[in-house]
Amino acid sequence: MVYTGVLTKMQTEFLEPIQYYLVFENDFIHMNQLLNKTINIKLVGHQCLSCGLDKPIYRQGFCRSCFFDKPVAGDWIMRPELSTAHLGKEDRDLEYEQKVQLQPHIVYLANSSNVKVGVTRKSQVPTRWIDQGAHEAVEIVEVPNRYLAGITEVALKDHVADKTNWRNMLKNDVKDEDLLEWRHNLKGYIPEEAQPYFIENNTETHLVFPVEQYPVKPKSLNLNKTPNYTGKLVGIKGQYLIFEDNTVFNVRANEGLVVEISM
Ligand SMILES: [Zn+2]
């Protein structure tokens, strides 16, 4: 079987274990069914997720000009505290920014290699945690817009990490943490504007990934350098495919690449 399409991050289903789907225009692959099978990934081109042109991918699946021009790639995406739609102030396209920013957002703690704070739209829970490869997570506040989530994250960053180590996440070099205790200890650092939105009663969410064998020394597959790779799939965690020979492939970081996948 050969499937051809442009890579976008895998769709997921929150089951035990997590179910992963690689979705192409006319086809999809249920990745869990490929575990323990040898697959081939071949780079055949590029397709910007915004303009659709075969141009080099710059960031987040976009070509350089789309990344700097299109509303879907504004700075407030990566830095929620820069959101201004709640003030009626436009960055690149106010209508789009109001639609995305003026909706319930969650500030959460997730543990994928260490405890970190993060922001996501409420509709993206638990998808966001799955994408990060977190094995446990808990919400801290639910606020009505992205700006409030952003300033909360910035304030909490002084007391908890906001980055994770992808190698440790993949090696499963993790320890369980009491996220409720972390939440309790961080509560006092939430900015005043967001304090009323603290979620009083909450429990941890636990996530189980389909991994048969964790890599000992993960090495990242770069299709632009190695355009043709064959390996036996032994696990999926976060947005990574894990192969028996320690190769790992971050599907999300390769959005916009057109590939041929065969098995
Ligand atoms: Zn483009």
C-alpha cells in the first residue's frame, strides 16, 4: 500500500492507549495498526499549509511569506500574552483573531519530561497534552480569552518550567509528580485579573501512549537531509513516530512536507 499526501499533525483519539491517525486529502492511516511493521517514508515535495504552493517550508507548515503575513501565524499564537482581540485591536486580521482569541482558554500543568505550564484553547484539551507526549496533566484556570491565559502563563513561568525536553519525553525518562500539589503551590502567583478563574476542584488526567519500545538514544529524522527512510515502527508518543533503530520522526515539525508512505 502506498499513501501520498501533505503531512499535518496526527489526529488523535483519547483512548487507552491514544489512537493516532495520519490524515491525507483522500485517505487516512490508522497509525496504531502499523506498530511492529516496517514502513517507508519518502519526501516527494512541499506544500505550504496556507497558500498550497510547492515552496520551502519555513515554520509551522507555512512558507516564509505566509508565516510573516497570514493571520494564522501571528506572534500571539506562540506568545498568547501578545493577544489584543479583547481590546478590539487588530494584529493581522481582527475577525480571525476575535474568533480564535475570544473563546475559553486553559492554563495547565503537564508532565512529559518535567512539569511545565502551558496555554491552550479549551476545545484543544486533551489534544494539546497528547501532542506534547504528557503522561499526566491538570488544568489550573479557565479564562474567557487568550490574553488572560497568556499573562497567567508568563507569571507562572517564574516558578515552573515552560519547556520540556523531547529526548527525555521519548526515552520515557519521567517521574510522576503530584500536579495537584504543584497547582496549589502556584495558585498565589496567578495574576489578579485571572484569580477569579481558578478551577477549585480538579483531578489529574492520565494519558497512555502506544509504545512497545522506547528509544535509548533518540535521533531525529530530517527528511530534507534523508529523503528516504525505512524502519520498523515501535511506538508513537506526542507527535513522534518511534522506530526500532532509535530514529524518531516528529510529524508536527514536518507539516507541509509532501510524503509517500508505504508498507
Ligand atoms: Zn505559503
